Amino acid sequence: MEHHPAAAWPALAAGAAEQQGAGNLLRVVLVVMVVGCVLTAWFLLRGYNKKDD
């Protein structure tokens, strides 16, 4: 596996379907979905740790 700088990853993600078919595109979609779920959970749950004194 080649090492790519962090700035090049969006370009690789955009061209994933053209390079190796739907397998790479599916990986990109799953990663974006997991990151989105984590951010949504963080946003919804961040209010529960505030204490009302």
C-alpha cells in the first residue's frame, strides 16, 4: 500500500470509482457514513455532561 499525504486523500476518494470499480467507492462511502454517525452522536450527546447547579 502506498503512502499518500493527507492533502491528497480527497482526490483519491473522488477518483476511487474510476480506479478499481465499486469496491473502493463502497469503502469511501462506509468511512464517510461512520464518521458522520460519530459526529452526530457527539453533537447529540455533548449536552448531557453539562450540570445545572
